[in-house]
Amino acid sequence: MKTFRPVTQAVVDSRRRISLGKAGVAEDTRYEVSISDDGDILLTPLATIPARERLIWERPDIMASIDQGFSDVAAGRVTRRSFIHALEYEDVD
């Protein structure tokens, strides 16, 4: 289980907002807000991804293929080709 340490105190303003700047939170950071049965509030940082990239995270086979590609590049198992070169070998029927 994670341990938490007090960082600062925050006061809810008239519009029911609190400032997290003293806790070191950057501007425009997005959080999921969870509340326990006894009133503890947990803020979990979120990363927003474009909908077109969601498939990558939902399909382990696609993620594995991308990871393999990164590994191949890191190990030097790739050959650089131009788009024009690829078109020369394309089967056009």
C-alpha cells in the first residue's frame, strides 16, 4: 500500500474549489477524484490520449507489435528505406 505524507492544507473557497499549487501540481494537470467512505479524497493523475490511439492500449497484440518495433530499432535490426523505394517493389495489379 502506498503511504502518503501531509504536504499542505487547502481551504475550499465559495465556489467549492481548492488550490493545489503548494502541493507542486502543475497547471492543467488532469486528475481522477476518488472519495472513500470516510471522506478521504484521492487524486490520481491522468494522461489523456487521442481516441484514435485508444486501440493501441486496448489491444495487447498491437502494443506488443509496437514494443517489438522499438526493440528492433534499439538493436539495429532495421533498414532505412524511402517511400519511393518501397513503391518500386509494390505489386501493382
